[in-house]
Amino acid sequence: MAAPLDDMFSLCVDAGKTVSSVEVRFIDNLKVLYCSSECRQAAADQYHRVLCLGPSQEDPDHPINKLKDAWRSMHYPPETSSIMLMARMVAVVKQAKDKARWQKLFSHFCSRTANEEEEIAHKLLGEQFRGQLALLQSLFSAALYDDHLNRWFLPEGFRSLFALVGTNGQGIGTSSLSQWVHACDALELPAQQREHLDSFIDQLYKDIEKETGDFLNCEGSGLYLLQSSCNHSCVPNAEASFPENNFLLHLCALSDINPGEEICISYLDCCQRDRSRHSRHKILRENYLFACACVKCEAQADELDVTSEEEEEEEGEAEGETEGDEMEEEMTDV
């Protein structure tokens, strides 16, 4: 079990969703929710003083609100957390007495080459907003500039920070739907009922995804030092989850792990892992810039280089041809 950066670093878009029934406190009547007085004090000590908007909470011209609004206009609400995760990184360093310690800690996360950083930044922005990186950098600097972190406010430094969060940020998912699906997975059902239930769940996710995008189970974003050190496998021996409905990440074994064996998680969801090798590689290459060489991918190396969608289209075309052939035969018989 792990909290972001040893209980010191996390972000949830809607703080109310991460609050348990233990205790709810408010800071200066600004309706900031915390699960306990200890959590509230830790936030105040670590970053809140820098990010606190005070009476400007609803002021659209406040620099932090302008930054949030600009990013929100580019993404679904949960993904808004990405820019504020970067803001919290700056705030933590600005408030810290030992600034070098935090800068060193952040340097432990996976870094990328300049070309890769640009590709990840563009991926986060999407095709429509690729030209907005300079605007975001300007707003970010206006809201949070600090001499100790001046590199993060330069174009190349801001892009590096962007890529760090894009590569290492862990979505925090605590939705009731995902809990229900896990409960369904645990049910002991006859094979036919299991097949019907799984089919229903798959279709449910597809239908909801049309409205929510890829962020159905993502309510926030955090940096987890140990979890980010786990490599990917299409047949993972561990998985990250949030069973306590807060920001505490549980890394649980999916199978026996021998001493010295690498702990691997999957960067793909269950549905994506069932797709063709080429489809999986396409997703990983576009989002994480690497080609997977896990045992499953190596075993499927001789597969045709077609995506699952292309396979489905070919099957549909084949079915259409078969139906056409049958009709032609029937007409000939007549």
C-alpha cells in the first residue's frame, strides 16, 4: 500500500470524493475538504499556502483560475488534474525549507529525450490544441513563477514537466462503477451466466465511454514513486488499485512472485490487454513511446500487423461477402 510520495503528495479533482467519514475540516471557510485535521495540517505545511486563492476563489481573473480554465477548455474534467498536479509540484518546492530535496525527488521519475517530451506534450494536448503549449506556459509562469525553479518556466523546462506528469501520473480511480465491476468479477457463476454478464459489462463501458471519454474511473491524478518504477507487461503479475476509496494506492500481486522476479503492472486496461499484439503496441507506442517485449508479445510476434479494429472490419467484410455469395447462389438456383 502506498500514498503518493510517502503520504506527502497527491491530487484529486473533486476532494469530496476522496473524503472518508472520519472527519471533514475546512480551511479558512474556503470549503476545502480534508479527511482529518492531520491531513489538513500536512496540506497547509506542504503546498496549500502557495495555491490558496483566499477571497479570490471565484475570481476568473486570478492567475491560477485562468490557468485552470485554459486547461479545462482542452480536456474532460478529470484530466484537469494534470495541470494542477504540475502546479502542486511547484507549490511543494516553493514552500519547502529543503528545496533541493524535493527537486531531487522529482528527478527520480522517468525522464524523456527532448523529442519524446514534445511528443508526449502534444499527445496530452491533442491535435486540436497543439499550438496552445506556449499559452499554458505563459499562464503557468504568471501564476507560479519561482526563481528556484526557473528552468520549469522556460519552454523546454515546462515541456519536460508536462512530459513527467504525462508519463508518470497515475490516475486515481475510486468510482462506484469500478467497485461494482470488481464485485461482479468475484461472483461464482455458471459459464453461460458469466459470459452474459461480461458481455453486458463490456457494452456498458462502451456506451458510457461515448459520453465520458477515457476518464470514467479517473477522479484525480497523483505521483507515486514506487509504482512509477514498475515496468509494463501485457501479462502483469501485479496491479494497482484504490480499494479504500481514497488516494492510497494498493499494489497487489496477481500471481506468485518469486524472490528477484520483476514486479510488472499493465499500462493497459483489461479490454485493451485482450486485443491483438499490434493493437496493444499501437496504444503503448502512442501513449508511452515504447514497444513491449513481454512474454505475451514475444509469443505473438508472428501475428499479422493489424489492429483489432482492422480485424473486426475484415471479419465484417468477410461476412458481407459470404451473405452476398449465398444470395447469388440462391438466385442462380431460381
